[in-house]
Amino acid sequence: MKELTISLDPQSITPLYEQIYQYVKEDIQSGRLACGVKLPSSRSLARYLEISRSTVELAYEQLLSEGYIETKPRKGVFVAQIDGVYQFRREEQPGTERQEEQKEKYRYDFSPSGIDLKSFPYAVWRKLSREVLLDDRAETFRLGDSQGEYGLRSAISSYLHQARGVRCRPEQIIVGAGNDYLLMLLINILGKDKKVAFETPTYKQAYRLFANLSQEVCTVPMDHSGMRTDLLEKSGAQVAYVMPSHQFPLGVVMPIRRRLELLKWADRGERYIIEDDYDSEFRYKGKPIPALQGYDIHERVIYLGTFSRSIAPALRMSYMVLPESLLCVYEREYRFINSTVSKIDQKIVERFLAEGYYERHLNRMRALYKSRHDTLLNALKPLLSIGSVSGEYAGVHLLFTFHDGRSEEDAVKKAKQGGIRIYGLSTFETQEMQRSCTILLGFANLPEEEIRAGAALLTEKLLE
């Protein structure tokens, strides 16, 4: 294992995690860290540098996302193969043609975050856009409400009450350009002295945001019902980030008993629950699970929703429902921050909701995704001799866990040989965990014939 002699400057305006990231990246680019070299674990490097482990993890996650390093389950972190792809050295001869790293091509990509954009209601969207733009009132083009247009917030409030059982006034809703913006705003509203607990594995983007913005974070293990409230109590956290209707990535649906335990935990002291309800619209067995916020009588749940999964990612429109106590903080200290969503887009979505187009679109997408969900389940039956399926009947992905002792690395490698991209569960872990090999298989962005063909080829490769 290669020891890293990193000199950190706590007084620098550059965050500590970025200093670590730059040091390792430059050593890899210069060749001082060669391909295949094992790096220290985040725990040992944090101990050596006398900093928090989450700071090292942020640096490693950035290096991992850019392809400089790779993780091997139960083996550690290693320098990735990049030499020969591009010449980083400055002494490169003038006129030398620069080569760009080519993204790997896959015949079938079972992405758990994909959606079917071919079914986007283009005709309706064009019609509503034209009608909004034909409105020649100057008011349409003025700077809008910093909290989001009242008409849109009213339409969201009505939808949430009817479809999700959320109890709120339009005044409690804040509209923002994606969850990232709303979470950064929420961190300031909550105060940076709060310790935030996440499920593990979890939605890493939220985890990174809280950790990167000087928030103390921790992880709490899950069982078959979701985040364990006994361990949450022991963690000392004041805020819990959960996805009770369909946990990502495990797909766990939190039963009513665990939900009530969470609310009871929040009632003890100045505590809050962040409910990320990212894809509750898609459930294929039984009725949709009501939101946790609907059971909250003491104003302890902060509700997050988005149109990115149900309409389109490029729309970049999410919303947050604040309890009355936090709404007062927002109005007093942060109401001056202008809305990050185009007023025109807000008007279009308002009409999309109010005129019933959204409900009809969801009904079509549920039927489409259910058919693809069922197709994938049937296509995976030959693999049930070596593993099991979980997390099905909701969302746009399911999980397959191997019981034959193989490693995640082996499963991903064999799939890749067939031109198939699958996603290991370890990708979503915030720390090293000992689990059986589990992969995520998304089905939203693949037509049924490609699901069948891809799953058949995957089965062939995995049973070799």
C-alpha cells in the first residue's frame, strides 16, 4: 500500500478535501502514483492526517467520479488505469494532437436513475408553452416571487394533499431548481450546528452536500423496515434524512410502525426528519404509500419532492414543504434569495398540474414502467438459481443479490464483457460494508425488447 505524505493547510481558503483531491490527482497525472497502486483507506488516511473521515471520503469520491481511482469490494481503493489515454505532462510537443478519453460504450445500460424521455408529453408541453408566451402581460416577464409563484405552489399543495396525503398551505412550499439548491437552503435554515444522520447506503449527493457544507454527518444502519431508530437515538443526531416511501438504493418501504417510531424520536427535543419523496408516484402493487409528513402532528417533518423523475430531469424543478417553525426562520432570514426557477417554466408546470395533464401523464408512465418492471422480473427468472430479487414493485429499479459467493467486481466485469452496464450496490455506500454481492438494475430507459435481450445476455455471462 502506498503511503500518502500530504501537507494540509488548515488556514487555506481551499477546503481540506479539495487539497487532498488535488494532491492525489496531480500525483496520478504525473505518474508518481502508478496504475494499480493501492491507496490508504479513508479511515487510516484520516487518522494519519488527524482530520474527519468524511473529509477524506469526499476527496476519494471526487477522484472516483472523475475516474482517477477505483474501488474493489473488500480489497480497497486503487489507482485507475489512465496512462496512455492522455498526456498530462506540460512538456508535450507543440502541435501534438490531444486525445480525449472516450466514454465506454454499452449495448444495454440498466441505469437506476434513467427515465423514458420518449414518452414526454411534447405536444402538450408545446401547447402550454405557446399559451404562456402568448400572454402579453408584462407581469409574466417580471422577476417573480422568491419563494416560487403562488399559483404553482397552490397547485403543488392541492396535488400533494390529494396524491400523497401531505398537509400544507401554499405558503409553506418553496420551489427551487433541483434538490441541491433546496438542500443548501435548508442547511442554512436548520443551522450548521445540527448533526445529520443518513441511512446507509443512501442518496450520496445529499450526503456530500451536507458534509461539504460543514455539516456534521453520520450514517445509521438499516434493517428490513428502514433506518433503525434505536441506533439513530444513539448517534446523537438532531436531523434524520430518510426516504420512507421507497428508499434509494435498497427499495425498502418503511412500514407504519417504523414511521411512528421516527416521529416519536423527532418529538424528543429540537429534532427534524427530512423526507425525500423522490419517486413515490411509481408503485406497481397496491396503493401508493402515504407520505410520512401526513402523520406528523408536531411539525417535525420537512418534505422534499421533485418533478425530475416524473416529468424530465432537465426541468430542474423541485419543491420543499417547511414546518411552520422553520418557515418563520426562512421568512425572517432567507426570503430575500431570489427564485432559481424560470417564471415561465413555473407557469407552464402550474397549468400542467392544474389542468389535469400531470395526472394523465403519470397514469401513462405508471402503466409503461409496470410493463417494463414485469418484463425485467420475468427475464431474471433463470438467475434465481444463484440469487434473489428485492426492492421490486416500486420505483424504476430493482436489486439482485447473488448467493453463490461471487464478488461485485466479478459480476460487473462479466456484464461489461457482454456490453452490459450494471451498478454495484457498493457505489452508493458511504463507508465500507460487508454485504453479499448486490447489483442494481434500472428499467425505465430501456424498451421491453431491449430489457429481454439485455437480461438474456446478462444471464448468459453470469452463468458462464
